[in-house]
Amino acid sequence: MVLFVFWAVALDAGERDSVQFGREIFYGKGRCGICHTIGVEHGGKCPNLDGAGTRLTRNFIYEAMINPSAYVKLDFDTDSGVEEPNFYSARMPQVTRPPIGLAEKEIQNVIAFIGSQRGTSLPGVLPPARR
């Protein structure tokens, strides 16, 4: 039996901080925003993470970050009528090793940020937050 547990909608102050720090790491040190998009249709080198908080569990995101080859997401573009999936052009790097080298707490913050993505009505990728 597989159990999926999703994030609660309301975040306390600590969780909001974790989401904010995760956003900064996602677009900064983690370099995630180079390949992943949020709120943009197509065009990314890797899967779009818009709405990821409604589809993915924390454990799934963690494993996908720590062991990127564990899961391979294929790009099925149903609008094009193509029967075969397109492979994403980029492969996920090891986030715990250089040049990225995220610490465990940084990974948890990125997971909080990705988990906070519940879909957006704003087009485009938001620029990284500044402290």
C-alpha cells in the first residue's frame, strides 16, 4: 500500500521561512531554476514544477534530489499528437556534491519551496527573492 501525504495549506512562520529560504536556494546556490520552470508552459530542460505541491510527497522530492536517477520523467506533450515521449535534454545533477553541494537543511528548504507550489495564475518564473 502506498500512502501519499500532502502539505497543509496553511503555513506557520517557521514553514514560511523555510519556503522563502528554499526559494532562494532553488534560484541561487541550488541552480534548480536553470533547468526547472515554475508556472511556465514547456520550454524547460527538466520537468515543470508548477503545482508540484499537489502531486508530489516530501519523500518523493527528497529521493528525486538525492538519487536523481531513481526516477525518469518523460515529457508527454499531448497537444502535439506525438505518441512517443520526448526525453528532457538535461539530467539532474547530484545536489549533495560539488559544484552544488547542498547541506541537508538546504535540501529540506528546497523541498518546502517545491511543496509550496500549488499552481500559479501568473505567467513566467518569479525572480529570486533578495534578503
